[in-house]
Amino acid sequence: MNPQGERWTAEQVLALAPDAASRTAGGRLAAAGKWSGAGAHGQAVWGLCAGSGSKPYQTVVDLNGPGYRCSCPSRKFPCKHALGLLLLWASGEGGVPAGGEPPEWAGQWLGDRRERAEKLVAGARDGGPGPGGGTGDGAGKGGSGGAADPEAARRRAERRVQRIAAGATELERRLADLLRDGLASADRAGYGAWDETAARMIDAQAPGLEARVRELAAIPSSGPGWPGRLLAECALAHLLNQGFLHLDGLPEKLAATTRTRVGLTTPVAELLATEEAIRDRWLVLGRQDGTDGRLTTRRIWLRGERTHRMALLLSFSTPGQSPELALPTGLVLDADLVYYPAARPLRAAIGTRHEEVAEAPPATAPPAPEGCAVETALAAYGAALGEDPWLDGWPVVLAEVVPVPGDDGWQLADERSGSALPVDPRCAGRADLWQLMAISGGGPVTVFGECGHRGFSPITTWDPTPVSLIGTAAQGGTR
């Protein structure tokens, strides 16, 4: 039995790197001669790395999260020392011996980190925000926040709803003007008018409406057929505006979906306290980072081993920083997940993480997950779309599909049924499609991605260990 649980692969470690330079620098530090006092026990890995100064850098990693701490001055997260230590540990060559207790400097940080996590969960169960509550998906660094005034919080929530309603009304007027003047006017007007409308959505604290406005602005320059696409997106924006302005008349789950789509989400502490937790062994299927200039958004997809349910974790950071939630692709996480209310629940938050001793031998990766046929994937997307009309894509795992390039774009062909699923045209310029084809070698592979109205966007394949096709960079738009 492995006293540390499943040891990660090098690919899983490198998937955590914030950029290519960090991957290269971390690889140089993945040598036993660079480290002293290294060790691993339970979910912790630690070590001392010699630097340019007289004192070595103290590096410790909590595999739950994961979380990192290093005494080096780097502002990257994780830094090259954390990556090098994890790569050395993942190699299983004895550079990081298992067993023993962490030194005081590492043990104190680990203890403080877990104490904050326990207080957050306890605070949620007691109905309070807990330290750092409401800021993310259970991956926050903690804080000192005290109990909020419920009446003041209620008034703030009411004011925000009023601002969003005003923003939805403003956007309705903009859409009415566009349709009255004719869609051709959108091509002549340029981006300026839309930019002003987007700014008003920011003032209204409606990020979901702002994202839709910016999508509308980009459509006239998106190539042939743009008037039809613009009309369809205008209809969806109108539907969202009207849904929010008439929330009281919607079924509970659809109302929750509508609130989420305009940008109103349930705080994590409240979510953990009110919604049912689902425990499973969750396989990390893939990860994608995207930025809108103000925030970096990390999307991590999971699938339950027992429940077969899909889940999406979101975390955020300021530009230039990597979001703290950094579960590597291929990791199996034994944890409680709590889903955000929705007509078709997908987004979730991590509750309690259970530390179990795995019986898998070191350096083994989980096999490719069970996939489905193209028809089943399309049916799953269609069912989800029927409950959430603003859904852009639904996560699916395709089994035994062959990537096929063509003059009209890429396809994933299912030789068993003779059907094929087109690849999202926004992926056409991605070099990793050729990587996928090289992995395939002309034969069938298992591919995870999102199935949507534009086609399929591949994210991860297995060869036989998981290979992230898009790394950490989002491709194309978010809608």
C-alpha cells in the first residue's frame, strides 16, 4: 500500500504550472541533489531547496487543493520550487522519502491551512460565513471576516437586484433599437455603442449580461452568416432579460438558473449550509483557464466514479496570478461536492475532502473514463439545453472516436455508428488538434470535452495517461 495515496504523474504536476517558463524551471529543480530534508507523509510534501542566498528556500505542498507555500520571492503560483519538488516526488526515485512527520515550519503552515478549512466548513454548517466564506469554491486562503449583519446583507442584495433589473431594462432598449434599425446597422455601428452598453451592465453589477453584450459586439465581424447568429444571440439575451424581470413567475429551478446567468450566485458558505452534499471519488477530467482582462477564470471538470455525475468547479484570480484551485487532470479526489441550484446542476463547490489510503501502486494513473457514442453525447447536450436555454456546452466523454481533418473543418468520427461530430470551428487554429491526431495514430481514442451548438471542443485525451490538449489557455470565446 502507498502511504501517501496515489502518487501523481509528471504530466499532472506540469499541468499546475502557471506558464511554460515555470514548467522549464521546475523541471531543472526536479533532481535529488537540489533538495535536502525532503519528505512526504499523508497529503503533504516538503523540502529545502538551495538558492542563491545563504538560506535554502522552504517549500511545502498540501496535496489537498493543492496548496503551496515557499519562502522564495517569486510571485508565481505555484513557483518553480513547488513544481520541482512535486516532480521529484512524482518520479518515485527516492528523492522524497515517504513517512515521518513534517518539520515545524511545514507542519505549522499545514496545520493552519487545515484549521481554516475546518472553520469554513463548520461555519457553513452553522449558517455563518466562516473565515473567508463566500469568495470561491472552497479554495480560499482564509481570512478574519466576522459575522455579517443579516439585515444589512438583505438590503445590499435587494439593491443589487434592483440594479440588475435596471441593467436588463437598458439592454432591452438597446436590442429594440437594433431590431428597429435593422441588423445591418450593427455592422456599420462598430464596437463603440456596444462597449457603452457593456459598461452600463458593469455598473448594474450584472457580469452575465455584460458577457452577452460583448458577445453580441463581436458577432458582426465573425464572418459569413453573422446576421443569423446575431439574431439568435439577441433572442437569447432578450429571453434572459425577460426571465430576470419576471423571476416570480418562473419555476424555482429555472429561476435559480436565470439568476446565475445574469451573475447572481449563492455564496459558498450558504451553499454548503443549505444544499445536500454528494460524496464520491471524483476524477478530474480537464482544466481550462480564460481571462477577460480583469479576472482569470479557471474551470475544472470532474466526474463521479459512483454517481457518474459531471461537475464544474470555478475559481478566480487577478490577471498575472494563477487561481489557487489547481487540481491536476487525472487526479481522483475523494470529496463531498455541493451543487449550485439550477434547472440542470453542473457548477459545484468542494465541501469536505476525505483522506483515504489508496491501494493503487505508486506512479499509476487512472484508466481512461468510460465514454459514450456521438448520439448519446448529442442527446445529453439536448436534454441539458432543454432545461437551460442559455447553455453553451455540456461536458461529455466520447469513446472510440477518430479525429479527422477536412477542408470544412475537423470531425470526431464514430466508426461504430458511422456518425461524426464536428469540432467547434473556434478550435480550428489550435495546434493541439494535430497533437490529438498524433496520439490517435488514425485509431479510436477517448476524448473529453464540451458538446455544444457549435460542435465539440476537445479538452483532454488519454494515451494511456491523461493528456491535456489545451493546457491552461482558453481558446476562442466563452460563449
